[in-house]
Amino acid sequence: MSSEEVLAFLEEQRTLTCATIGPDAWPHLMPLWYVLRDGECWAWTYAKSQKVRNLEREARCTVQVEAGSTYTELRGVMLKCVCAIHRDPVIVAGVGTELGARYSGSTYEVTPEQAAKRVALQFIVNETASWDHRKLAGA
């Protein structure tokens, strides 16, 4: 996919899977809802979650967004990232507000007090891989 197609795909989809490395050195995969901010995926989660503990220890992660029901429809984006963990309640509330608006389709506001137990995750991309089987010859 072109850069524009990757961005459009990320704007269209709703769930990313975040892979971190657990304390036992096994991959830890978890789904997250996300928003795009200046072309980057952002999410929020509870500060005490395993994925956050993993990211505190090792900021490298891989996120994937994929779609398609049959082989000829498969498409997706894999992003090798460094995750910045934001703890400022104003930033976290902003991400929560954007998530609420994106997924509920209405005006939604999260206050810094409501965001106190959460963190915002900013996925800073180092490398992108994408695929779109709809473009394969004969598809």
C-alpha cells in the first residue's frame, strides 16, 4: 500500500493488536481501540495493565491492523514502533475524549479526573509493512 492508502486504511479500521514482550519473554498480544493523531496511532489503557508494564520495561512493540474475510480480501498494516507512555491526565483525557467520539459517534468528554487511572499510548513508527491481497493478479 502507498503511504496514503496506509493512512486511509488506519482511519477506516477500528481495532489494532499490540504485541509487547511479557516478563517471561513471550509475546503478549492485546487488542486496543485507537485514534490517529497526526498520522500516528494513539490508544489508552489502564496504567497497571500488563501491556503497560511490558512497555515500561521495553518500549519496542509491534502493532497490526488487518481486515478481510477471504484470502483475496486480506489487507493490513504492521508497524514496528517505540511506544511513548503519557501519564499527564490532560493528555490522557484528550485521547480518551477522541476515542469516545470515534467509537460512540457522538460528543464525548473525558475529564482528567476520569483519566487518572489510565495512560495514553503513542505508537511512534520506525518501520511499516503493508499488504493488500485485493491487488494480487487474478484476485
